[in-house]
Amino acid sequence: KVWSVGDVEGNTAASVTVHDDMAFVGSSVREQNFAIRFDPSGNTDKAEVVWRRDEAPSSFGSPLYREGQLYYIDKAGICFSVDATTGETNWKERISGSSWASPIGTSDRIFCFSKEGVTDVLAAGPEFKLLGTNTLSVAGKLYGVAVADSRFLIRSGSKLICVSGQESTAQTVTSGEEPLALPDCPVAVTSFGAAVTDGYLYFYGGNLGDAHGYSIEGQ
């Protein structure tokens, strides 16, 4: 262990967001949203909390860093823009809904994916500007979003959806179809996400209990 910050409370679903020598923690508990400055080389154990906010909490999505700003979405569906250096709130505006998926940023836009399948496109910057609102053509809760080859891959209910800004030949794959011939998992998997690198798929398994019911014994 190089360093640690203790007494962190609230929802642990959101991942920590890191930029340079700063780590940004999002939590469902308001005063538990804070920034840490640390030595990214790991040569020292010095790490300090540089600011805390009593608003701008996260729901399930991770904070998004973009050009000196942080974007949080709380469980009420309010999006906050926060100065990453000082923690001061630039603006807070209600969007289409709460999000289970983390927001995604491009060079000039912020995409916020509500769990009801509505995507709000915001202008990146210190002022709030709604550029557009898009609704998926399929029903179901929107769980997560990934980016690949300038497309969004969206999991909604029992479907995987590919969204592109251009015409494409992507198809909607429904539950029960087998687009890839993968072997059965050796044990049941949890609801945690997976990662792909160098042609390999990595995921966490071992939960043999009820859905979302985690315990040491179950893992």
C-alpha cells in the first residue's frame, strides 16, 4: 500500500476518476464527494484531500473529467459541472433522468445516459447548454455504455444496441441469440462489468447467491 484515505461513505458503484495527480471520488453521500492530490509516480506516500463538496453527489455513474471540469449526475437526475481544481460548482441543471451509466465526453460534448433510455447531449464547457435529446427505439432500463470505433454500444434491458452518427450495418442482438461461440462460464458471474484488452475478455465471477446479494461466503 502506497497511501490511503479512510472513512469514505456512500454508494461504492462509481469508480474513482483520475487525471494527472488528482483523483476524484464520487459518492451518494454529499460530503463524501472530494478530490485527492497524490504523487502519481508512487515514490512518496503523501496524499491529501484538497476539496470536498456538500453537493454534486454521484448516483451510480463515475465523475467525468473534461478540460478542467467534472460532471456528476445524482439520483434525482441533476447534472453538476464542478471546477476540478477548486471544487466550486459552475452550474447544476436537471436533465432527463438519473443514470446508471457513467457520462461520456468528447472534445466538445458531454453525453448523459438516463436509465430510462434518454440521452442528453450537452456542450462541454463552463456554461450549461443542451444540444439535443435522443430516445432509444427499444424499451428497457439502460445499464451501461461503451465506446468503440466512434459508436456507442448500449445495453438496455435484454438488448445490445449500437448507435452511430452515420449509416451503419449494425444489428440489434436480442437475448437468446448467440453471436459469438463462447464456452459456458465455470461459475455464475456477478453484475460487475467486464474488460477487454489484447484480444482477451476479463470478468469477475463466483457469485452463487441472489442477484445483487453479495457476501464473503457468496464470493
